[in-house]
Amino acid sequence: MLYQIHELQRATFTPLRMVAGAIQTIYSHPWLPLAYTRFGRAMVAGAELVERATRRYVKPAFNLPFTETGPDRVPVREVVAVAKPFCTLLHFRREGVEGRSDPRVLVAAPLSGHFATLLRGTVKTLLPEHDVYITDWHDARDVPLAQGGFDLDDYIDYVTEFLRFLGPDTHVLAVCQPAVPVLAAVSLMAAGDDPCQPRSMVLMGGPIDTRISPTKVNEVATAKPLSWFERAVIHPVPPNHPGRGRRVYPGFLQLQGFMSMNLERHVGEHLGLFHNMVRGDGDSAEQHRKFYDEYLSVMDLSAEYYLQTIETVFQQHRLALGTMRSRGRPVDPSLIRRTALMTVEGERDDITGVGQTEAAHRLCPALPEALRRHHLQPKVGHYGVFNGRRWREEIYPDVRDFIRTHDSRAVLAQ
């Protein structure tokens, strides 16, 4: 019922949003003298805040039409490599560089409320020197019930299928939540001596062992029994969406959780947008819009996936304790011997505490030191691990060198 009320509320705000749009158009018209006054700018700024507060934010575009490869600027095309009911394996194909021996990287995007476009900065940084693929997850409310369910085991299966599709000499980079299913998938591939085991695995800010340095996110996940989560936050998709009737953890609830963690900061940011627009600081205002257009666009998660993740990762710590199973198969990272492992953490990460990702090394005792690396980045929080200046200038060079060190094609090309 909560989901239906939410949809009704959005519909109720439609007239207000239209009025706000009209005010923006009128008071920003170049022929209106008031548009050049502080009063006119204040009217436009206030109307924009109203419009943005009542808007439905759709999935953003990756918008990466070009990349730099050495001295050349080459076009990039988004190509569907594999289409699945809940995910598209998307290839960022760089035109005209087919002869390069750049490492092939599968970016496992988090399925935790935001779209894969949250990793736009990650992909943009990787593109000049890597052949990049990404798991572009679908909004569960758009997947018809006839397509079946999707849970944590399915995520593991998808990663395995994508790695086999890409073949040997592939590297996998998991950002945040997918560190667990990626480590599980590689463990299962190692158990079966799969020839398509990745050459390297980079886990960035992932909850491998949430008993270490627990954060507010970890505490929320363990404060209630699993039955409470099923009763309180799982709701059927309303009839006006393709996935009507599917049980999901709605994106708007996830967003409320994100916002409540730093409510004062978010309120301040929106007040800052208003003042920047009144002052005529267009660059700062546009920077705010870009960030929040991404941050406020959220997706629904299938109930099975959400509940299984809460139970397996946060409440019972099955991977860390060695009790995790996937479709009856034991998940044993100690069998990983061929896939090099790198972990990356942020010193100020308030979502995945310091030490939670590094714990993966303890679970992989068969790996020699030459196949390991850990990077603790000072002065960055969760999002700074995979986006922003420190990612580009300090973290990425270490990740790039680690991947190239363990890529057979790059070594042969040297």
C-alpha cells in the first residue's frame, strides 16, 4: 500500500510542478526586464527547487561519447554485449583502436538502489587504457513477473556468465556491494578450475566482513530481524509499471535512507543551489544539478535479492565465516590460486568501514604475496574511492598498474 500512496503523491504534485515550470520559463525569459534582477533570479531559483523536489528522476545516461587514447580522441559507442532480464552487459566500444592490447575489464556495478551510471566517473577514467564492460542493472519495477525472480545467487550466476562470455584474460572490478557476489563467483569458478577465471579481481569499498569497523549502515541492517525487513520495506509494484505485482524494496525508501544519514548536509546543498542561482553563479549551480540528478535517480530492488543480501552479508556474515553457499555449492575463497586480488578502501568511508574489504585477503590464503595488493586511500569517503580527483590521481594509477601487472596481453605487448 505504501508504494501506491507514493505514486498517488507524485501524481498529486503534478499541477504544482507544472506551475513551477511555468514560473521558471517566465522569469528567465530574455525579454522580461525582471529576469535580470535579483527578484527574478530568486523566483527562478525557488521554482527550480520546487520542480526538482517533485520530479521523478529517470535513469541518467552514461554520456561518454569520446575518450582519449594517447594523443588521439576516439569515439565511444555503447553496445549491448549480453541482454538478460535483470541486467545488460554493456560494452563501451572504442572505435578505431581494435589493434591495441589494452586489458579487458568487467566493472561490476552495485545493485543497491542507484543505477550503474553512478560509476560514470569510474568508467571514464578506465576507458583510455582499458576495454571496459559494465553490468547495467535494470529497475526491478520494469521487469515483468513472467521473467521470474532475482536473488543474490542470480547475481553470482550473472557475473559468472559474463566472465565466461568475455573469456580468459579478463579482469573484474567490483565497486561496493558486488564485492561479495564477485568474490563468490570467482571462488566457485576456482573450485571448478574454470578456464575463464579472471586474471585479477579488484574489490573497492565492499562489505566482505561487516563485523569489522561497523558503520551506521551495518547497524541498521542488524538492528531488526529479517522478518521485520520483509514486513516493513517490501512492497508490490503498482499496476502502472511493467513489473506490476513484483515484490520489491522500492528505490524511494532506499533514497530516504541515504538522505537521512546526512540530512543536514543535503538541506544545506539545496539552500546553496538557491543562493548560487540568485548570485548568478551558474557553474556551481550546474555542478549541484549534475550530482543530484544522479544521486536522486534510484531503482527498485527485487525482494529476494534484497532480503538474501541482508541475511547473508550483514546479519549472518556467511562469506566471512566460511558458511556461504550458492545453489547448494560451498563458496570457498581459499581455492582461489590464479586470480590476483587487490582491495581498495577509503579512510573516511562511512558506508563500508575500514578493514571490511581488506578482509578478502584473509579469506584467500592460497594466493602468494605477488598476487596481492591493498590500497588504503587517506582523506576519502565511500564515493571518493571510485569517483573524483583522488580516484583519478591516486587510486586509479595503482589499480591500473595492478591490472597491467597481471594481464598477459599487456605483458606480451611490452
